[in-house]
Amino acid sequence: MLKPLLHILTLLAGLSLFSCKNNIPPPQNKLLLWKNQFKGQEKVFKEELELIIPFAQRENSKPFSLPITPRVWWYNFGQNNFDSLKTARRWANKKLALERLKSEEGYSLKKAAKWERKMERYETALENKISWFYANIGEPQVYISPEDVQETASRIQKYLFDRGFRDAQVAGDTIRLGKKQRYNVRYQIQEGDLYRIDSLFYVVNHPVMDSLLQADVKNRLLKSGDPLHHQQVEAEKLRLEQLFKNNGFYSFNNRYITYGVTNYEQSEELFKERKEGNLQLQILNPVLGSHKQYYLRDVIFKTFDPNSKNSRPDTTVIRGVKFIRPDHSVPLSLIRNRIFTKPGDLFSNAAIYETQRQISLFNQFSFASSQLKVVDSTHLDLEYFAPVQERFTFGISPGINNIYTDGNSFFGFGVPVSLSMRNVLRKLEIIELGVRGSYEGQPTPIRTSENAIRGSLELGGNLNITLPVLFPFHPKGRRVNLMNPRTTFGIGYNYSEPFWGTRTNFKLTAGNSLQLNKYAILYMNFLDAYLINTSYSNNASGREFYRTLDSLQRIGNNLKVTFDPQFVSSINANYVYNNQDPSKPFSTSTFFRFFIESAGTVLNFTKDKERIGLVEDLFPMSAGPDSVRAYFQFLKFNADYRRSINLSPKSSYAFRVNLGVANPYGKNKAIPYDKSFFVGGSNSIRAWAPRSLGTGSSASDTTAVGNTIPQPGDILLEGSIEYRRNIIRFAGNIQLALFMDAGNVWKWHQINIPERYNKSNFDFGRFYKEIAVGTGFGVRWDLGFFLFRFDWGIKVVDPSREEGDRFVLDKFSLRRRAPYGLNLNFGIGYPF
């Protein structure tokens, strides 16, 4: 214990000595800023006020809020050791080398640009008297003056005034910290009362604009009783600008909108006494004349192939719109329904934007843009541009990978090849062909020997075709065509040779999708079928693996089902609503997914009700164990609701409720393994390992060497709640989370073995006693484009123990491999 403590003290002493040695005295009349503080605010978040402080007055970064500024130390070190003569000599040598390079015929432009960037770095270093390296890993010490503090206090007071706190007072002062030359800046804030809108008036002397305002009352962003918030008023001005631009007023902008606050008595004293007033927005006319509505004269849609020099443009006019295309390969019958503008229409910004969006959704054009030209005082010409993408795209990405599990490592390789084809059938379709060959490590689902990873050869291919229509319905109305309809047909084949035998997988899919609105999408698969043929090897590994699967099945674990020969066909639908914004992780948002599936219905129409003759004839079974193909019949639904609620600009809490039920009504009373429900792991109940919790109050199945086997269930009940807060910024945002998870999975049917009888099946009389509970904490590193997540879960209630002894938090231990210790989960992105 003493030795690690000595190392820590030595490190801190070294850092202190390093920082003292590289201190730079502050400039004249400047104070070294240590921290900005806000006192007295009650209704405004501190995080809002921090954004008002100018960047040059924001305190230096302190990792993990420790009282140290290592980036300042590095910056000072770089300045104290900067050699200007050496840097100037390097700049001169690089300049001569660049001049010689440019004198050569056919010199490399890439190399010249690289040297020019290098020279710019030297010039910046000479100007700032610090090398590029130390300037980037460090940051300059922040200094402030009393004048800076007073100016910032005035800015904060103005911000509060614009927020509706018109009587707010802000005073700023500096506080010296002990004997050190460090100063805290304290902003003392008195918000005062919040001023509100009494009545709202719109003043306009244009009859068309006035009628538009009266018809659009329900969309107003302001109403009586709202705070007199400057930003909300500005947002309403922008909304009005778009309202008029979508109704022909091409030249209108929000600078024509002014606003002011008054009352009926025209008394400022009464306004301050009542803390409310009448907000009046007035729409002014131009200096000359009045606002005019513009109409479209010519509308042109032009698509072209930028890679073709021999195309013969074809011009066609449909409903007044002139279509110009490189040839007849671009089907106008599909595109014309996505054009929202035509000659004679009033100019509408929204219609033009929606047209460009709809054209982009085809995924056939590099981009979709538009250009407007004023013809006269009331007419515009509109032209759309949409260059087609390359028709064929080929990709190959061979790679080497390594899998590590339980001290075992395996290096493998794979070669995926892909080919994408666009519009080769002249239906604006996308055809994707993929082929893959690999020999990779495969962790064994049940470890029957010391080898946790075995090599597996895999060969496979898939073919998908996506059409921008809703086949086979062919709706004629424009409404459905504007929901980005998609129909996808897919076929796939995969052959593998794992250590226990061979496995062939054949899959057919066909389905539709509709973008119902900005946040909601509906998927419907009218065919989702796959067939698996399995042959277990007649060697020691194959026989041992089969025996283990068979013994698990006898005690109620249907892991064997995922390996056995089988045929599954189903229809399903999936509705997803998601208004989450990844760029605003602490904003209020909602996610909801509802999935429903029916499988095996076709068996009800066959002769023996247990198998499909056509499937048996086309794909006969080979001799060996389990030479009878399994068929499944089940109904399944899953509802997943997630909600995030903003608490402040840097914090939120989120919760999730996940319910699922699958009724295996077929003869085998089972559902396919990959259709089952599982709990435990990084995105589930984090105190348990992935897929290891359940079923009910029965103990988890384990292998002979002690590994927990995945526990599939038919009924799922799961919930989580989590508090999230941003604590520091270090190459991204570091966040802290506290969470609690609860739930379990159960079987639909009773399992008639002593270890699982009245334990694994769901029962309304006891299920609430079998809810597992876990808690814990997490650290997240948000880099913007993705988020690393580390969560440590702790078991609180373990339903596999006897009643009365299921509370296990008092058994928590930090010992390695303790049954009730910390369970580490790593993930990318939030858990929900």
C-alpha cells in the first residue's frame, strides 16, 4: 500500500516542480484567471451563462476538475524552449527547396502543397514564438483585467434582459486565491422578476399577408403569458419569413419585421409595475411599393451524366414541366410524381426544398439543387439540376482479424467483394451483389474443451434489389409516393464448416418500407424465410458438441434449435419512431419501436400440418442425427419505449421500458433461437453478462468448464433508468452516468424437470418476485462522431437464489471473479 502511495506523491511533486519551472509572469495590468463563478441565479442555467463569456476569458482546462492545468504547462514549456533562429533557418531551407522543386518540369503538386503547409507552420511558430507541436498539445494561460470582467458582466446582463429578466443586475469582481497570483472571477447575479407577454398583436397593411397570418394562428411560436424572450421573438420572425416565402413572396425577409412592447396606457411605469406588456410585431412594406407575390413561369428538371460525353439529351414536357435527360434510361414516370412545382404555381420555398429532398431519396443522383431567375416583377424561372451517379460501383476489402476470448487467440482473414448497380433495368432500382470468403475464428457457444475459439471456413453470397415503389400495391395517389416507398427483394446463401460439422443457410426476403413522416418509418416483410441444413461430423468434436446440445435441450435450453436443420417462414411489420438528435445528447427525445410477427401460418394449409412438401423435395435431408427438419409456428410482438428528458444543457435522465411476448403454438413448443428474447449485457441489464440472465428464477445453464450458456426466453420484461451528466472536456466530452436496470425472461410453456418446474415459465402469481435488479455507474467518452461507453454493473437482486435470500447487494466484493462483483460492459453509443 505504501509503495503506490509513494509513486503518486512523487508524480505530484514532479508535476508541481515542472509547472513552477515553466511559469510565465502575467502581462502588465492583467490577472491570471483560475475560475469563473456565477452566484445568485435561480431560473437560468449556469451552462447558459458560461457560453456568454468570451472565449479569451474562459478558464483553462483542468482534467477531471483537478487543480492543475497541464496544457498550460506544456504551452509555457514550448515558449521557454523555442529556438527562433533554428526555426527561421528551417523556413529558409524549405523555401529554397520549394523554389527548386517548382523549377522542375512536371513537379508534384501534392509535394509542393505539403511543403507550403510546412512553411506556414514555421511562419506561425515564428509569429507566436512557439512550435506547432507545443501550440497544439498546450494552451496559453488565460489572463483577464477588471475592464474585461465589467464588459462581460454587461453582456450577461443584456442576455438576461433579452431572456425577459428586464430588471436583472450583474456585478463582476475578482477574488485573489491566498498568496498565489491566481484570481477567481465572480459574477453576482440578481435576476429579478420575469416579464411576460400580456397580449400579442400582428400589424400588417397587406391584405394577402394579413389573411395568411389569420389562417396560421395555430402555428405561432408566441402566445399570451409567454416570457418576453428575445430569441423566441427572433424565431417567430424567421417562421413568418418562411410562411410568406412559401406563399409567393420571393423577395421577403425578416428584416421587414419589427417589434416592440407597450401597454394600453402607453405607460412605462405601469409596464415595470405589472411585469407584462403587449408585444406588437409589425410587417413593414418596402421603401417603394408593397410586397409582391411571384409566380413560376418555366420549370425545368435537368438530369445529366457527368461521365458521358456522347449522350443525346432527350426533352419531354409533362404537365408543363420540361424534363431534360441524357437518354431514355431515366424513367420520368417515377420522377414526375416527385416534382412539387409547375408553371403557374405561386413561388414556394417549401415546395422547392421538398422536390430536392424527394429526388435525393432515389439514391440515383449525386445531388439535387435548384436555381431561380427573376423574369419580371412577378415571375420566376426555376431549374432543377440532378447529375446521375456512376452506374456501377465495385468494392473489395480483404482484411485480417483477431478474436480473443478467455485467453485464447485466433487470427483469421476474409475477402468480401461487392458490386452495386444503379438503374440498369431503367426502374431507378439499386442492385447489390455481394460475395464473401473467409477463414476466421469462431467462439464456441458452449465450451466443451479448452479451445474457446475454433477456425471456421465460410463461403457466401447475397443479391438484393431495391425498387422505389410499393410493390405489389401500386397506389396511384401522390401521398404514398411522397413517403419514400421502397420494395426490397433479397436472396442469400451461406456455407460454413465449423469444427462440429457443416452448415448451409439459404434465405429469401421480400418487403416494403414507408417513411410516414420526418421521424417515423414502417417496415413490412411479406416474406421472411430461411432454411438451415446441418450435418454433425462423426468425429470426437462433432459427437461431443451434439451430446452437449442434446443434454441442454432435455433441461429446457433450446440452444440446439439454432444448429438443427430447420425451416422458418414468417411475415412481420416493424414501426419505428425516433426524434433523437445525436448532435444533442442531452435534449428531450422519444424512441418507440413496435414489432409484430407471425410465423409458420402456411403449415395450417398443408396436408400433415407439420412440414412443407415442396421444401422437403427441393432440400432433402442427409442421413445422420436429427435427420428430420424442424418447422416453427409462433406469434411474437415486441414494444420498446425510450425517453430522454433534458435537465440542463449538460445533463439529462433517460428511461426505457421493453416488453416482448412470443407464443410458440407449434407442435415443438419452441421458437427459433435467433427469434428468442435475451437479457443481460451492455444494452440490457448490465449487472449480468450478455444473455446470461434467466429464465425466471431458475439457475442459468453452464458448461462443464463453468461457462454460462445463453438463456433464451419467450417473454421479456425489462426496464432501465439512467442519469447522465457531462463533467469535463478532454479531446471530446467526458460524461458520468448512474443507472438502475431491472427485468428477466421467462418461458411460455411449463418445463417439466425439477430444476425448472414452476421457475422458468411465466406466472402472474410470482413473476414480480423474479425480477432481477442491478445498479451501477458508467463513464462515456463522446468524440462527436461516436461514443465510447464503459459501464460497471452491480447485482442488487438475484432471482436465481431462494426466496428471502435474493437481495445480494450486501454480498458485493471487489475481488477478482467474485460472483457479486463489478461487471464491466463496453459499448459504442448509448445503451438506449
